[in-house]
Amino acid sequence: MSGALQQQQSDRAELQQAVRRLTRTVDHLLDATRLESGLLQPVREWCEPADLLREAVAAAGLNDSDVRINVAKNLPTIFVDSRLIQQALGALLSNAVGHGNLPIDLSAARDDSMLVISVADHGPGLAPGEEHKVFEKFYRGPRTRPGGLGLGLSIARQLIEAHSGEIVVRNREGGGARFSIRLPLGEPMRLPSEATA
Amino acid sequence: MKPVALVIDDEVQIRRLLRVVLESADYQVHEAETAAQGLTDAATRRPDVVLLDLGLPDSDGVNVLRRLREWSQVPVIVLSVRDDEEGKVAALDAGADDYVTKPFSSAELLARLRAAQRKTRPEEEISRFKSGDLIVDLTARVVTRAGHEVKLTATEYALLRLFVRHAGRVLTHRQILREIWGPKSEEHRQYLRVYVTHLRQKIERDPAAPELVKTEPGIGYRLELASSV
């Protein structure tokens, strides 16, 4: 391949990356605005928690060696907007990638009437008092990598709150931060009945 | 005679790349830079397949698709960018056969082209689908995995039959709902993922890592094409 063509390709890749970053920034601003205006209504469907986790990992461009997925057995299906939950998980995964060494630990388990999804990283963890600040709009921690507006986690919180859930973060023992999404399971699913053919 | 491919894209680099890939696969390639030129070429060159960029300067790719579909059933593969799930879904629902996301690999593009050109055949014409240890016999309505019969519910079977008829191609949520439940499909939308999960539990070797029914996040599902007889 000629040198000029290689140069062109690397310029092109750089431009594409810049455009993606800009698109993400604009999307975040639009999402934040939509969430605040209350216009965003979840379109709910019955989802398997394992599916939600796997799809969020794939959508974030991560693979099995980047993220260790651990899903408790016999979890019920949950009635949520899969796209929005995956978007929230995507923000947590992206945050974990930016702050810690891989792999990230992603898990789902049941806690009484709640589904708990946790994203745990091996990063430096949170400074005292940061537990609430990280979810504030435009908050950028001292260890945040450059680029971005500091909107990802605040959007994640609002997406989860739109599902009557909550999101919290604690330092984990042995270092790193653990973000936990808690979503109410609600009434169990009743599939329209049918016989096997 | 070589099959004719029409590339409608305003980016010269993409057209160049596609020309190299398509010519290596023995296509004759025509290029159009604009929607207007593309529609004219589609009428005059009579391509066997169209590759259409969604972000054209003079018109929305989805509009081009609608105009084209007024008189032509030529297979159309849409070229789209990452994170434009809405655009992809709109194009697929407007009659595109499939999509590839830029940047794409030539192997991926050629696989999509082959699947799109196979077109949807009526059920009678595809009597049997085989992939790994799964065999679907549509004539006898029998599904076996590793030699054992798999019992499916009516809905699971209808889903699988739909996937087999469109093997290798993406189906949007809306297309699946409309095909299986007809005009009153909205009430079933909330269960679609569950039906797919149940189907996977019966036909996949490892339902946690599906190899047959793949999810296209934000768009729909695709039955991977291994071999169909």
C-alpha cells in the first residue's frame, strides 16, 4: 500500500473518531434535555436480565474477556424499556472502562422484590463525598479522563429513575467502585397461553 | 454474464472501496453520487443489487428507497453509520433487504449481498434448513436438534419458520410482529423478546451465547446462515 494512501486512511480514521465523539456529545445533551422535559416515556417489554446484560456489553463494543458476566439463576423477566436500560448500563460500562483496569465485573441478582444489576471496576474508587456528586450533571471527577461533558452518569441515573428504580455507588473492598442499579420487579409476567405444536 | 451492482454513495472513498470489493467478487459496478443519479441509474442500468448510502446530499436514503420500491424489487443493501439504529429500522421497514454499518469488512458485505440476492422464497421452495445440529423441515413441520425432535409452541414455530424463510437477513421487530400477529400485533410487542428467548432455549446449543438467532441491538433479529438445502 502506498504511503499517501496509508496517510489518507489514518486521517480518515481520526476524522471518524472525532465525528463519533461529537455525535456522542450531542446525543448526551439531547438525552439530558429530553429527560428533564419529561418527554421520555419508556416503551416497556418483558426482558430476560441475562439478555439485557449481554446486549449492553456487545453494544459497548466490549467482549467476554473485558467483562465478566455473572447472572443469578432463575431470575424473573422484567418489564422495562430494553433500549433505555442498555443505554444506562452502557454509561456505567464506559465509566468503568475509563477508570479501571479490565475486566469489569457485571452481575445481576434478585434482592427480594428488586432486580439488582451491578457494574464493578478495579479503578481507584471514589474520593469521600463523591458518591452523590458523580451523578450530578457536568460533574467531572479529579480522575476523569479528558473529553466528555460529565453527563453520562447523570443520564444513567435519570434513565433508571424513569423506571422507578435507583442507582447508587459504593467503593468495593479491595479497591474500585461498584455501581448498583435497583429496579422493581413488579408483577410477574403472564404469557398468553398456548399448547406445543 | 456478470451481475450488476449499483453503488449510490456520495463519498468517493467508499465508492472506490466498494468497487474493489465488488469487482473481486465478479460484479460489474456502476457508481452514482446523488439520489437523483442513483434513481436514474437504477432504471437504466437494471442492477441486480443496489448498495445505498443513507446520508446522501440531495435526498434522504429512505426517500430514495421508497421511490425505488414503487417500481422495483431489486435487492437493496443500506450503508449506514454506527448509532443510527432509527435510520436503519426506517430503511428496513421501507423495503431495504439488509444493512451494513460503516466501517464494514468485505466478507460481511459479501455475505449480506448473497443473502439479499437469494431473496425471500415462498415456504414451499425452502423445504429444509440445516445449521450445525439443528434441522428444520418445513414440509413435515418437524424440528430436530442433534437427532432429537424439538417440541415448539405454535408461536415459536411461526417465529422459526419466519427466520428460516429470511435466513441470513435481518428482520426488524415490526416486520416480525406484522408477519406473525398481523395487524393486531402491537399487544404482542411486549412479549417478543420472551418468545425469542424461549425459542433459543430450545434450538441453541448454548442459549446464553446464541449462534443461530442473533440479536441486532435496537433493530431486530437475524438467523445466521450456515447452510440451507
